[in-house]
Amino acid sequence: SDEATLTALTANKGIVTPWVVSPSTITSNNALLRGMLGKQRALNVITKNPGVLACDPERLAISSPQEIEAVASATSAVGRASTPLAFAALALFTLALLPSAGVMDAELAGSIVRP
């Protein structure tokens, strides 16, 4: 929806800059997420972590739905941190937990810290 699109763009303006990601990458990742997760779960992931649309589609395709959703949840939590110190602590804690949650893909984990 238009509202969901505006929310995603507000959260991560980098996904619409052509030197960061191409329109075909966004389209491919959106289709891939919908195929893997279904429409509603994909929307939830994109809302929590718009940076997922900027991932390399080939690398995203080999990620599990659980990895994708775990990173989206972690990204959302980091984004809600209200102070720089809270943000830094939460980011370090989250990144430390990603391997134990089965999230080993650097491309996917990197979507947490993209602008």
C-alpha cells in the first residue's frame, strides 16, 4: 500500500537512492519475500527492516524465512532505541545474538546497519 511504502521510505531513505540499490533489486526482493513468506509476513518484514529490499537478491534467496524474520525483528528493535548509548548497546547485543539465532549471512545481517 502507499502508506506502507511511505513508512518504509521514512525508515530507510537509502533504499531509493540509485547508487545504493536499483529498482529491479527492490522489485526482485519484494517478489522473493512474498514467495517465501506470503504477503502479510513479507509486509511485516519490510516494515520492520526496509533495508532487506536492498540486499543482494541471490543471497537473500538462500536465507531461510527464520533468518529474514529474525533480522527484521532485530533491526526494528535497534531502530526503536531512543538514545545513542541505548542504540549502541542494543546493536552490539543484537549482532552478538545473530549467529546463535542461526543468522550467519553477512549480507542479511548488514541490512541492519545500512542507512
